[in-house]
Amino acid sequence: MAGILAGLRVLELTSGIAGPVASLLLAEAGAEVIKVEPPGGDEDQDSAGFSVWNRSKRRVALDLQADRARLDELIAGADVLLLDLTPKQARRLGLEDQALAARHPRLIVVTITGYPVGHALEEVPPRGTLVLAHLGLMDEQQGRHRDGPIHLRFPLADWCAAYLAADAVMARLVARQTTGRGGVARTSLAQGALVPMAMHWYRVERPSPGLATGMPKGRPPGLFECGDGVWIHIMRCPDETPLMKRELAAMSEAQKADLAARSPSTFMFPNYAANVAAMLKHPAAAWLQEYWTHDIPAQPALDMGLLYRDPECVLNNYVIEVADPKFGRTLQPGHPLRIDPPMQVRNAAGPLEDSIAWRGAPLAAEATGATLSAPMAGLKVIDFGSHLAGPLAPMLMADLGADVVKVEAPKGEQMRPQAEGAFMGCQRNKRDLALEMKHPAAQDVVRRLVSQADIVHHNMRMPAAHRLGLNFERLRAIKPDLVYSHVSTYGPEGARKDWPGMDQMSQAMTGWEKAGAGVGNPPHWHRFGFMDHLAAMGSVMATLLALYHRNRTGEGQATAASLLGAGLLTVGEMIEAEGRLTSFQPLNNEQTGASPEHGIYECTDGWIAVAALRKAEAASLHAVAGGDSRERIGAFLAALPRGTALGKLAEAGVPSAPVRTNQRETFLSDPESLKTRIAAVYENTRYGRFEHVGAFWWFDDATIRLDTIGPAIGEHSAQVLADYGFTAQERQGLVDAGAVV
């Protein structure tokens, strides 16, 4: 079956994770992707990750200077060009994105850099570890053994940038259907890493108590060890479940007081220390059965790779079988998005070819003459989401120009009082309609909103959505060409499809809570909440794919993304090959690195990060340090001031960066952040001056919207109803009846 992007030609000149994953998503949605590699191929071509992230493509070896005529021929035939060059590299190779787009008006050029072009750090190589070090994010996760920075084993910047790049391509493609023109879009690993930091990095003139408190690094995370040594993550107070209730009742008040004195309670776990003691009395299986039976979100912290044999992951196509030429019969991460026609593997990661040409005919010419102020300008989105993964996707659509109406209960959604910083990180640029969905009059409001909308987006559990009349079948009857986008925790199929869940469940199940904690350490939750964010960015892509399909066929559809689907794709560093798991570089116990060549080291006056990921770079590191062990490299660097160490490494050609700490205030005030709009300033009647994380993309012919912070409850109810055709009398009637606030 031909995919949604059948006929689209994508030329990829990237390496690592971000660019290859972005083009993988495009390829398995139907695009023809040619990957350009240096003569001899990418150094990572024998790794499991390379085989996963570069399947469904064809590979060609080109010297970007000596083979320029062949490269230019491929560029001329492409619809999309994906690059990860620094500005200096692009100029040296004659591959500046705006010049390419000017020569090829229908070409979409998407560039992934380390930092935004125009930033003082624009030449930082697009390697996640270096960007996280410069940005200060290695200091945003509580370490196990010490205060200060730790090496982040999860490639946070790379994975978020992969989805931002794929979303940028799709936004450009949807706009090109109207305008007939391509153009340039840029994102960066820094902007990818900043997506989850929007819930942590802000400064407010008149903060509410929730914003003032934020989400401290040392907050107990809901991870509990069971009697058999298995850790499970719980995300709701378990005190009223029968087994926990019995265990708490068996404790004396003196015992509880003694336990509470050793470990504080939290808003979610008022008897946290007693819960810790109780959990040690029974094996994980008993606790999991207890919590699952009583609708408590809970999952075990598994070893990475165990989910390849999970039948529900297979059922949802999150795990697929691929015959790989290097690894044989493999189980690999599958498709994180549900679209129609579905995503599919075109071929395993194939051989490197010396010569290559586009197959078939190029896409037919599209409409011309129209203009758009932004890629999603004119599109209407109704957002019924709550918490994070649901609302973030519509926020990103609003950034891209869509008119997003957030439909919220008059008492407010749960995230407002629980984590107001996280709420603000996924709500900007929206208008808020406070609607009591259980009121009889609400159904007519929903009907009239949907009848004019292009997209409905939510992350409710489906039984709740059906009870509220928000199921796809009903809404499609109102608007046949509607795009209906849903985000769940576990996916649309299987016994878990309607289970409660949050980011923590996916981090635990995919193995990242254990892998990110370091060998021998208890698992930890990454406070970046990246599974929520990846699922939301994936849902943006699924929605844009559905819009692209609708524009060609007139057909609407339902799309699905999930935290587990997004999470499983990130496990591609390790695959199951011939019944055995391939190797994975774990984080060491001290949480300083995954190998001597890749990690953080302490100098006399601070920390530095080293990312010698190429053989020549590693050899240079060993030579300058006088050895290849972590101990020898560490001893060499520990004797040097940080500036001296960075200078010696740079002179030797070893990629390195300072590990910055306590960067929130610095980032928000940095003129470079403000100039490149990765930080933003708002004036608000409730909060006064509100400084926040800013734009995640740059487009050459459109400005990413940074208009307003998250709205107050019902702030735009009257305006929204008027815009959707409700008369003044009807609006007042809804207010008088208590349906609208």
C-alpha cells in the first residue's frame, strides 16, 4: 500500500540520531529517502541504532565537493533536503539553506544545527552531549552520589530535535500545497532540549504559589522497591488500595512517625515513608496486580529491550520484525504513529551504493499564488487535552500559526493546581473556553465548534471521550473531513489501551529509568518528562500527515500517537537479533559517562563534557591524555583548569564543551537567547513580566508565534463563542445555564 507521502523525494545529508530519525519517519510514511554518506559510509553503520534509524532508505556514497555535480542533480530532483551542517560548514560546501531554496523554489530545506543560526554558539557541533553541556541541562537532574552535573544517558536533545525537524518538514509540505513554494525551516538540538525545559525554566514577576515552587530536582519521584528487588513507578496515591491499606493499618502510629521523620511526604504520597516500608513486604507482581485492578498508574522499571517480546507492543506495531543484512532476523522498534494509509518498512538498512538516481516521477505541481503568514495559518484546532502530552501538540500547532481553542472545565484542568509550571509549558498562544462538558447544552457547543474545525485533539482515555460524545465516529458525522488526533499512554490496541498512565510509565517500561540511573544505582525518573514531549511532537507529525492526505483526497481520518510508541523508538540503540539483545553502552555508576570517550570530567574549577564519538577523535583524546582509560583521562583533566583543558582538547581536535550549571536565570536573560527567540518575554495582567522558553523553529518567511502565555480559565469564552457563530443571546444563555464560564 502506498503511504501518505508516496511520491515525495527526501534527500538526507545528516548523521547521528536527529536527522536520520526525522527522515525515517518520513520514509515509513511513504517518502522516497536517499541518504548521502561520505565515501566508505558513516562510521556508525555497523551499529544497531544505525540499522534502525536508517532503514526504509537508500544509501549513496558521495564526496560533497568532488562529487558536486551528482549531488546537485539529486538536490534538483528532491522535494525535501535535510541537513545538519553548522553555518561555517554549509558555507564551505556551498550548501547554505536559503541559497538552495532560492535556486529551487519548490524545495523544502530543513536544517538541524547545534544552536540556532545567529546565536553566538551557532558553530557548536550538533552533538547532543555538547549542547546539553553548554545549555546547562546536565545540572537539571539530581545525581545519585553528589550535587552538580551528571551525564544524561538519554539523548534528550537529539530525540526532541528529530521530531521538531520532521514536524517542520510536514508543516512546510502542508503549506506548499497551498502556496506551491518551498522554503527554509531550521531547528536545533538546543531547541529540542528546550521543549521539555519549558515546564522548568521561567521567571515570573508575580508568581502564583505553584509557579514559585516549581518542580524541585530532589522531589521523591514515586519509584518504590518491592520485596523481590524490582522497582515500580506509581503515579497516584495507593493508600486506599486494599493491600496498602492493610499494610498501613498494621503499622503503629509511632512507626509511621519514625518513618516520616526520615523521609518527607509529598502532595501525591502523604504517607511516603510508610509506603516505602510497605512495598518491601511483597513482590512486584502482587503490587502491580493490586494497582492495575484499582486503576492506579503503575509499571515496573524494566531493563532496556524487554519490551521487544511484549505482545501488546507487537499488536500496536511498536515492535516489528525486520530481516537485517548485518544482524539477521531482528525485532526492532516499529512505528510510533497510527495513520491511514499506515506507516510501513520499505526495506532494511541496505548497502552503500556508489551511484544512485531518483525512482519514478516527481510530485505533480501544486497550487501557486496564495500566501500564508505561517505554515498552519487559517487552520482551526479544538484542544480537549489535559496534563502535558495532550495540550503540548496543539500548542506547537499554535506556534505554527493555527487558531487553537482550549476547551477546559470551569474548575480548570488537573495540571493547573498540580504543576503550574508544567501547565504553562504547553499552553501558550491558545484561547480558553470554559465549558462544562457534562451539561446538556455542551453538546450543541461541541457540535458547532467541530463543524468549523479542521482538527480535534485530545488525550482522554477513550471510554471517557465516548461518554462526553468526543469519539471519532460521532465527530466525523458532524465534519466528514475532520482530522481527529489522539494521544494515549499505551497505544490504541490491546488490554492496556484504556489504562491510566503518564510519562513515568513509558520511561519505566522502556528501560530508560534504569539505563539513565547508572550501573548499580536504583532507577530514577528523568524530570524532563521526555516521553510526554516526544509523543506530543509525534502527534503533531501524525496530524500534519493527515492534513496533507486530506488536502490531496478530501478525506479526514483518526490518528494516534502514544507515550509507549514514542518511547520504544528511542530503544533502537539496542535491538533483538537472532534471539539475543545487541550491546548497549550503559551509564557508569558515578553517572559521569557511557565510555571514556563520551561523558563528563571534573577539572580544578568545574566540569567539562567530552564527545569523541569518531575513531580519529577518540585517538586524539587518548594521545593528549596519555591513555585510553577513564581513570587516565580523568587524572589528566583533573589537574587542569577548565579553560586550559578545553583549549588542549580543541587543539587536538577533540569535541568538548564546558558543563554549565545553574543556567535558568542566565538563559532567560542572555541577549543571545532573546535575539534568537529561544527565550521570550510576555507582559501579562495576572503575572506581570513572564520570561519563558521561546521558539522551537525558525522559518525564512514566517514568524513563529509567541503571542501569549497560557490563558486563564474561560479567558476567551465570549470571544470564542462569538467567532464560532453564537449570538449574544445564545452566549448569555449558556452562561446563565452554567454551561459556560
